[in-house]
Amino acid sequence: MTDKQRNNIPLLPLRGLLVYPSMVLHLDVGREKSVQALEQSMMDDNEIFLVSQKEVNIDEPAYEDLYSVGTVARVKQMVKLPNGTNRVLVEGLHRAGMDEFSEEGDFYRASIEIIEDEHEDKNEEEALMRMLLEQFEKFVKVSKKVTQETYNTVADTDDPSHLADIVSSHLPIKLKDKQDVLETRNVKERLNKLIELIGNEREVLQIEQKIGRQVKKSMEKTQKEYYLREQMKAIQNELGDKDGKTGEVAQLKEKIDKASMPERVEQVALKELGRYEKVPQSSAESSVIRNYIEWLVSLPWSEETEDNLDVNRAEGILDEDHYGLEKVKERVLEYLAVQKLTQTIKGPILCLAGPPGVGKTSLAKSIARSINRKFVRVSLGGVRDEAEIRGHRRTYIGAMPGRIIQGMKRAETVNPVFLLDEIDKMASDFRGDPSSAMLEVLDPEQNGTFSDHFIEENYDLSKVMFIATANNVANIPGPLRDRMEMITIAGYTEVEKQQIAKEHLLPKQIKENGLKKSQLQVREEALLKLIRRYTREAGVRGLERELAGLCRKAAKIIVAGDKQRVVVTEKMLEELLGRPKFRYGRAELEDQIGAATGLAYTTAGGDTLSIEVSIYPGKGNLTLTGKLGDVMKESAQAAFSYIRSRAAELDIDPEFVEKNDIHIHVPEGATPKDGPSAGITMATALVSALTGRPVRKEVGMTGEITLRGRVLPIGGLKEKSLSAHRAGLTKIIIPDENKKDLEDIPDSIKEGLTFVPVKHLDEVLDQALAEGAHEG
């Protein structure tokens, strides 16, 4: 097969219409076989063969009912209209002759060969182009169907073949004549035919105008209207447009009346409808205007759902769908309470920030359900083009509104819950900065008059409840971050994960894997081991995958007939899921010299961190290992400097630096570690190694240290406390300023731990080191 041949290309028969190469226009497709051909084309390479029918009233055309020459076109867009038909945007590519025709399944196919233009004398073609443009200009002056703007566009064309095609597409001639132009390979012949056709059309127009002037003098109003209607019917039947543009304009006018637009927008829509009525149906401008009007009438301008402001009901729905996340739920209930009192509050703009899998997106859905609003989601991950937010100018082919306006169309109300998913993953390049375009959307003072480049008229977003989600708040530009109310979701604790698994994830996976509740039971200790040893994450996606694995194993056992009911115990877990994937820190079995247990916070929750110090003869070098970040290295230096400055008070030889090298190591060297909470742990391990006093095995600690020995506050106390409880520690030393965070820690964890708030390193040493309290 050569480049000029195409085998088994989908074929779309056209009724009363013809597409030339380089033409871009909309087609309304309703026949089932035509729709199937379009869908097959979009699954292949978007190419389709467009060929006209000889008779417009044949629904199932055979080979002899079609012309043998058509146009290979590319399908650029396909939209399903409310009336059930499909509106398709196509671009003509090449002339082509049909060699074979077949009906394959639910659509037609054809084997074709591309037809190349035949050129002769370039000078002669140039002369014919000028004659054609001259004749077309005269035709435009006497014709009301072709505008001066159309002529200006045609006059800019310098390719003779393209000029002939574009002029023919704008002439109100019969389909048979247009087909004759399409089939003419020789460009010179094609130009001559068009010059002759335009001359004939001009003569007909002049005769019509002459007859019109004569008839106008003697015709009464009713006769005039009757004549025009009959003339319109005859023209429409000739063109194959039985319903006619009049019916379409009437439908659009009815939609505009029902859309309840603001008066200013309605005037714009009616003005565009007037333009649409005057522009020829075959003109590309016609489809642009219609597309714009349909967007205007399909947007919600005043339709809104009534909020259900029952705070107790909303709280029940949020608790039913999500365990924990108290701060977010509290903020939503506050919004409902204030709206119930004021009735005139603007939609809040919340940003749920947290690691993947903690339920940010599903929480937004629950918020919409709890207040009885429509929910619409737009994913912003990877968006680089500003036009994705603000839309394209209507002058571009295939222009569309931005994602905000598209989302409002899907919502069908002016007050939905609008989720802007992954707002931290927008990027900017030469096409603009979409995050800057979001500034207007997310500013309560500006979004009442949001302007989309396609719609052009102001659209009110002030009643929308925007909820954004982000994994990393640092990636959101400052001005955009300033417009949102940040609500941080740190991740789920072990206790919360257990509840979520029991109440939501396990029942869901049992159902999805075809089991019954009675066929699979997971014991508490097995579930806890699954959370601790098989997952390490802030959310619950990994946990859900592991539970799905358990369900599949149980399904296999039951289907094989080995058992009718599977009870998963802690021992069985390794048989079903393999060896544990993760380990977690455990408390030391006895007091250690030069080793202290710190508490760390990671994106997957809390963990314990052992810090070891070794002292050996040397020249005072300080070595730090364990893949430490800059902050932890600085903490070690600060602890080292503090101990040197207080050596005498700590019963340490002041000249220890000159005689010894010191090595500080944090095990698991392959794991990067950083953060400002290991200062007091490093200092304690150093003092223990230098004085020979062991560190109590049951004590964990967290806090930053200054050069003067002050203990500074840290974050993630809740997660760190859970890791200490899991590791078997009984006492936690925390900064005094973190006492306020103790209320966030579950009571079940507080019962097994003693929290010791401290302000200075001396207090830390008193609590952490064995063999009596130190007198500083």
C-alpha cells in the first residue's frame, strides 16, 4: 500500500452537503452507522472519508447511491447534543477516489486513493485566479448571502487550488455543481468552471432582484410573506435542509428565553442569534456563533439547590463517611451554622493539605452530600496552559471555555461544591501561568465577576463553595495560598486506621471480592500487625490494597473447597501475605550508655529514632553519619557546643575534645533524616557517652536545643506519641511549649505514657539519665 492509498477507512455519507480539502466545519450526525463510523475513526487515527449522497432522502445508501470522489478528513471534536444528534468538527485534508465500498458491522468502510492536483502554466493559473477573485468580488456586492469579511478572507489566499475550493464552498450552487468542482483534478479547469458558475449566479441574482423590485410594487404583505416562505422551503429542500435554519433559530430563541440570564448577557445572546440567522449555514462562522450561543444557554445563571442547613444531619453524614478529621468537620459545621444565621455568606475557599490517601477528595464529596449541593471535580494536575482556566478566545478553531466554566456547566447550579484537585501540581511555561489565572477564581472579592475568554461576559462564582486539595503546600505560589484557608490533614493514627479498616475498607473489599461478611474475619491483633508491619503511609490506600489481598486469598481458599470460613489471625498473616515489609522501632531491653531514643515524624506517621554516640582517642573531630540533613547536622553541632561550654558542670573533663574523636550515628543510614526535633536526643546521648551514665530504656524524647540549653517546641507530637506507645516506651520528654498539643492525643495513648514537659537541657538529663539526678 502506497502513501496515497488507504484501506478500510471509515466512511461517512453526507446528505445535501460537501466538504472540500482545507475546510473546517461542524456536521450534525444522527444516523447510527455514521455515528459508529465516527467512533471507529476516533479509535484509529481520527481520519474518515466524507462522500456525498446523490439523493438526500436515502437512509441506507449503497455504492451506486454515492459519488465516487470525496474528501479525507480529520475528526477534531465530537459532542453529543441534547436532541440526541452528534455535532462533529471536521477538517478536510485531501481529495480521494473510492476504489472499494463495504459494509462492515455497524458502519461503512472504503478503500480509497488520494487524488493529487494537476498544475499547468503557473502564469495562466495566476491570471485565472485574478479573474476568479474579480468575479467573486462582483458577486459579493450583489449577493446578501456572502459578506465582505468572507471576501477579504478569500482574497488573502495565494494557492490556486485552495482558492477554487474556498470560493466554491461559499457559492449558493447545487450540490451536483460543487461535486463537479471537487472531481476536477486539473486546477486550470477548476478555475475556469468556477468563473463560469459565478457568472451564471450573478445573472440569476440580477434577474431575481429585478423580479423582486417589480413584484414588491404590486404584492400585498400577506402575499409577500407567503412567497418568501415558499421560496425558503424550496431552497431548503434543494439544499437537503428540510427543517431549515428557521426552526433552529426558533429553538435557540426559546432556550435563551428559558435560560434566565442577566439582562446584559441576554442582550448579547440575542445579538449573536441575529448574526447567526444571517450567516450562511455552510460558513465556518456559523458554527462558531452557534457554539457560543449554546454555551451561553447551557450555563446555570440562576438555578441553585437549596442548602440543607441542619447541622446535626451534616455532622452525622460526615461521621458516617469519615473517621477522625475533626478539624475539617468542625470547619464545615461552622460554615453551615453561620450561613443559617446570616443567609448571605459568600462561599468559603478551603484547601485540604496532606499526604496522598488520607481522604481529601472523598471528604469533599461528603461535604457536598452533607449540605445537599451538587458536586463537581476538576483535576489540575499537570495543567500548564492559562487557557485551561480562563478558556480560549473565540477566534481560534475549536475554542472552548476554561475548566471552571465547563465545571459549572456540569454542575447545572450556581452553588455547587467545586473541588480543585491537586492544586499544588499546576505548572507554568510559555503558554502562561495557570496559578495566576486561579487568583481571580479563588478571591471572594473578585470571583463575583469572573471573566472567561470564551464567554467574555462576567460570570458569578461567589456562591460556589471551592475546596482545593494539595499534597505539598510549599508548591503553591504565595498569592494563591493567601486566598485559601489551609486545613492540614496530617495523616491517620494507628487507632484511626484500625477503625477505618473495620468500618469502611474491609466491608468494601469483602463485597468487591464476592465474599460475604460471615466468610472472612480479621482478628484485632492481625489487623494491627497488618497496619504496623505491612504498610507505612499517612493514608489508607496501601492498607486497602493489603486488605484486598487478604480477601483474594480467602476467596481462593473458599472456592477451592478447603474451608467455608477464613479467620485471619496474627500467625496466618505471613502465610497469606508473605513476610512483613516494614519494621518499627522498639524500646531498648536495658539501659544503654551513649544511646538515646528520639521520636521522629515522617509523612507515613511517627517512628522512633535511635541515636548512638561513640568516643575514641583522637584529636577532637566530630563525625556525623546516617544520611542526616542540614538541620540535624546543625542540631548535633549545637548540642556538641553546649556540652563543651558546660563540661565542668556536667562532670566532664573540659579537655575531652583535645583527647578524643566523637562519632554520632543514626542507624538505618539508607533512609534520609532531617528535622529540628533531634537536638535534645543527641545532647543526651553525648552526655551519657562522656559521663558513662546510661540512658533509661523506657524514656523517649523530642525537642530542639539552643546553644544556651533551651528546649524549643516541635511538631507532630500526636504521631510521635503513638510511635512511642507502639515501641513500648512509658515516658516521653517534650518541650514545655508543646503542652497545648496534648489535648490532640487519644486518651487510650495517654493512659500508657507519662509526658514530662521541659524548658532546659538540665531537666532532660535529670529525667533521662540513670544513677540519680544530676546536680547542675
